[in-house]
Amino acid sequence: MQKLSDYVQVAEAAEMLGVSQNTLRTWAADGKISVHRNPANGYRLFRRSDLEDFLRKTAQSAAKKK
């Protein structure tokens, strides 16, 4: 079972990725990044490990393009 501390809300996740909150919401809606919902209030939550994986994959993809 995951702990709530393993997740961040939109603002912190966007800051971690260096994008706007709206960009992150769009990526989540498009399925580019995994998003979860807090069952108590419906807020979007992003798992820290998913964000780190996303950054790693993005960096690898950018390195291949060079």
C-alpha cells in the first residue's frame, strides 16, 4: 500500500518537471504521465517515482535526438 507522502499535488509535480500546472494536467489527460485521484477530495496526485521515471525517460529521449 502506498503512503500519501509518496504522492504530490499538481503544483509540486509541475515544479519538479519544470512545466506549468496546465501542461501537467494536459499530459495527465493525454495519458503521457500517470495520475491518481485522492478519494477524499478528488485532487490529482502524482506519484514521486512516476515523475522521476518520466524525467529519466525524457532525458534519455533528448539525448538520443542529439
